[in-house]
Amino acid sequence: MNEGSKVAILIGQGARGAAAQVREVAELLGAGVAKALLGKDSLPDDLPYVTGSIGLLGTRPSYEMMRDCDTLLTVGSSFPYTQFLPEPGQARGVQIDIDPKMIGLRYSNEFNIVADAGNALRALIPHLERKQDRSWQEGLESSISRWWETMHDEAMVSADPVNPMRLFAELSSRLPENAMLSADSGSSANWYARQLKFRGEVRGSLSGNLATMGPGVPYAIGAKFAHPGRPAIAFAGDGAMQMNGLAELITIKHYWREWSDPRLVVAVLHNNDLNQVTWEMRAMGGVPAFRESQALPDVDYAGFAESLGLQGIHMDNPDDVGPAWEKALAADRPTLLDVRTDPDIPPIPPHATLEQARKTAEAMVKGDDSAWGVVKEGVKTKIQEFLPHKEG
Ligand SMILES: Cc1ncc(C[n+]2csc(CCOP(=O)(O)OP(=O)(O)O)c2C)c(N)n1
Ligand SMILES: [Mg+2]
């Protein structure tokens, strides 16, 4: 770690108790820090050298840092997608994990340390030399700030009617520092990973390993029982709401008066589609959208919440999204945000493989009935990554 000149750090949820030590190491070594999805709340996103999420749901700066680094320090993460890690032999690896089963599993390290993350880093720090050459970290920092600008620009692209990214971006700037977030397994997991900027003591979770549908609303309810004085926010697809989320609103009705802070916001991505899988079928199988399996019946989610005495807000105008968050975060009761989101906004990863891009194009040619909308929205959003950016 002293010898390398391009140090990348990968953290997971196992580093949550070692945030102060990870910061110290990153500052000493002039490193960047990428976060596995379950470790998104292990370090805030407003530190300039945090590249954010990694993997298919991750950011371009994380991808590029792993592509270019010469040293990899992994702390408390079992992140499995090795195609997003350095090539074998490219980087000298050090791993710290409390679980010996995880050690050396994803990368062939030179040093494997089985220990508590905080203790191991505390012992290591006195041996680390502060890097004089800061150019690697400075380069990462400028691509990170450009990335966040891009995320903002993508979220502001017009859509039919609401761009789902905007729902997340408008929360990012209003996120209470003690909020507890959850996302369901659907398109919302992508926007949770890439659009939400965690800061302060924000906590967040989702079904990181199993990726099952259904946890979004129950996780938020569980969080309220653990910390009734903190606001909770769940993002859930309409498919997840029909599966169990609507019934869980009844659980919320039953208990919310027991919580000292009554704020629990359920934001529903109302796109009448099992959208994540519609996209997976396009990208992986080259299969056009198969409406018979993908379409969902239209349901009045806000109306259902209102029938239970909760606040319900319908939204089909992008300019209402920001004010709706303010209303929900100022409310004296739980709120359901029923947002008409555009299913044609692709959850394109920052570096879709050529193969996936080719399959998507094939699906379009085979007669996907949203082909035109998809191409239009995809191009409009993706182009934000290439447009010239504001200085500074
Ligand atoms: C229990 C379960 N069933 C099916 C899946 C496969 N799956 C993943 S995302 C998804 C669609 C989610 O649809 P929705 O909740 O409406 O969210 P959207 O992607 O439309 O935002 C499906 C079927 C899963 N992960 N878990
Ligand atoms: Mg849906």
C-alpha cells in the first residue's frame, strides 16, 4: 500500500463501524473509495474521493478506478462481480474481513487479514506513509464531481410523464441527515444506487444478496420500530406494491401512532410494468417487451393509502416532485407518493457491455412496441454523460 501509486479501496457493509479509519486510510494513501450496494451507508457520498456504488448498478468513477488502479484494499465486502474488480494480476491486493470464508474469494490478494475492520485499520494506519503525489486522488475527485453533475442532468431530462431518476434526485437534495432508506428490487434499486447522495447519518438497505421483490415497505417498517424517532423512506415498484406493499400499508396504519416521529414515506414508481425485468429481457435475451408477462393492472396507490387515513399524493408532473417531498417530510403522518414514472427510461449501467447493448438493439428490431420511446429516452439520458459540463 505504501508502494502503490493508484490505490483503490472497496468497502462493504462490514466497514460500517470503521468509517473513521477508512477515511484516514483514504486520505493518507490518496485513494478513492467505492462501495458495494449494502455498504452504501458505510461512508457518506459527500466526501470528494468516494466514487459511489460499484457494479452493474454502479457509477462510472468506480468502474474506472478499478480498471486503472495498481493496489486494491477491500474492507468488509464480499462484492461478487469480479468483472468490476481489477484484472487478475493488475493490482496488489490486501483484504480485511471478519469472516475467513470471504477472504481471497474474489481477488487473489497478497495479504489477507481476518479481523474486525476497525481494529485492523487502526493497527495498520501507523505504518502507512502519506502519499506526496496526490494526482491519482485528484483525478478521481474531478471525475466524481463531473459524475454527480451528469446524474443531476440525467434526472432533469424530460420524460413521459415523470423521469424516475428525478424522484430520487429531488430527494437527495432534501434528504434529512438521519433518514433511513430502503429500496425494493426493481428499477428503483438502480436509481437508489446511482442517484441518491447519502450524507450525515443516513442509513439505507435493500435485498442486496437475494434481490427478492417485496422488502421495500417492510424494511422501512422494521426501521421505524428500531428508531421510531427517525424518518423512513421506502422506494417500491408498483409490482412490489401489488405483491405485498399494499398489505403492508395496513401494518403502517396499525402502528404509526406509536412512533415518536410519524414520518414514513412510501414512494411508488407507478409505471404499470415489471420494468426491471422488461429491461433485463431486452438486455440479456434480446427479447422484445412481452406485455403478457410484464404489464400490471392499474391501481390507485395514493387512494388506497388515503382510505387507511394516511396522506396520499398523486403525481404526474415532474415539477411537483420536489414540493411533494417537502410536503411528505413535513407531514404529521405517513405518506404515499404515487408517481407516474416513465417505463422507457433505461436503467443503463455506466458501461453496459457491448453484448448487452447489442441484445437491446436486437429486441428493438424484433418489434418491441416501446422501441421508439425507449430509443428516444435512452439517447436523451445517455447523452448527458457526453455533453460539455459547467466549469468548476
Ligand atoms: C420474489 C421475486 N419475484 C420476481 C423477481 C424478479 N424481478 C426482479 S425485479 C422485477 C420487477 C419489479 O417490478 P416493479 O416492482 O413494478 O418495479 P419496476 O422495475 O417496475 O420499477 C421482477 C419480476 C424477484 N427479484 N423476486
Ligand atoms: Mg413497475
